[in-house]
Amino acid sequence: YWFNSCNQKEGIKENCGQGTCQNGQCSQAPAAGNASPVVVYSFNGDFKDSSGNGFDGTPYSGTMIVNQGVDGKSVSFDGENDDVYNASFQWKTGGAATAMFWLRMDKDDVQNGMAFGVGGSASPDRFLVAPWGNGVLYWDYGNTQTGRASVDYRQYHGKWTHVALVSQGNNGTYKAIYINGELAAQATTSDGPDTPLQ
């Protein structure tokens, strides 16, 4: 699921766009530029952003493309200081968010770390996914109380899994984690960053 501009939950397969919100009603027609992803990294041989927004990534500290992945290649991170970065990318404050990615972590490689993030890691301005040494996958969007969702990820170690994260953002009533298309965790509160993240 994802949330349209009126913070209404929409099905993943539906595509009425993010529309516009007028008097609490969401239009069925997508607003120009709002129905598309903000950034898409397929990591299938390069670090290019295929969303069309020009947020191509730059690899740091040994990040490399490897010949294993869900649909071709993938990126291998060492869990310590590897990353892919774009200095011009900025995330808006507090609005609804959906993030989806494929993840594979072998059991022996699990440690406290971050799978991806935007900006720093200071609460209340977080947008990060952190697989932790205790086997829990944390998603923080905003603060770590109403903005955090988590799931025990141990059963997925050593396997490629599709992870989808949704949040209504500031003062919302829904956030969730889906794994391989199945609801894995949800809550009736949500948050979002209070300042733009870069």
C-alpha cells in the first residue's frame, strides 16, 4: 500500500496516482510529477537513478556491483562504511512515504547497521532502515516512538526478500512493513521528519 496526497491508503496494484487533495477528497487524476517515484536505484550494473529525476548515486568505500541479485546484479555493502550517495537529493518534511527494496543479509553478516537512509540519524528527523544485530529490522521515519516500525527479520536471513515500507507521515494513523507482499508489522500511529533531509 501507499498513501495518496490526502493520506488515504491505496493498494499497491492500484494507480490512481497521488492526485491532489481538495477539501479532504483525493482526485483520481494524478498531479503532474507526483505519481512517479522520487528515486529508483536498480543496481543492475550501475548506480544510475532510473526515475528520471537525475539522482545518480556515487559509490564510496568499496561499494561494488556483484553478479548475484534478484533480477541480474546487485550491490554488495560490507556493513561498515560502504554507501551510495547523491549530494543533491533532498527529502521533504513529514509527508507520506513509501520505500521498497530487495534485501539479502546472511546470518553471519548481521550486525548493527543501516541498509539505507536519508540525512543523519538524529531523532526526530529520521528516514532510515536499520537491520540490527538482534535480528530485528527497524524502520524509522521521523522519531523513534510514533515513527518506528520493526519486525523480527531472522527467518529471512540468507534469502532475497522484498521489503516495502509505508507511512502516512506526521500525525498519521498508519505505518507498516510488508515482506514479500505480506503484512509483517503495522501500527496506528506515524510520524515523519520535521526538517528536510539531505
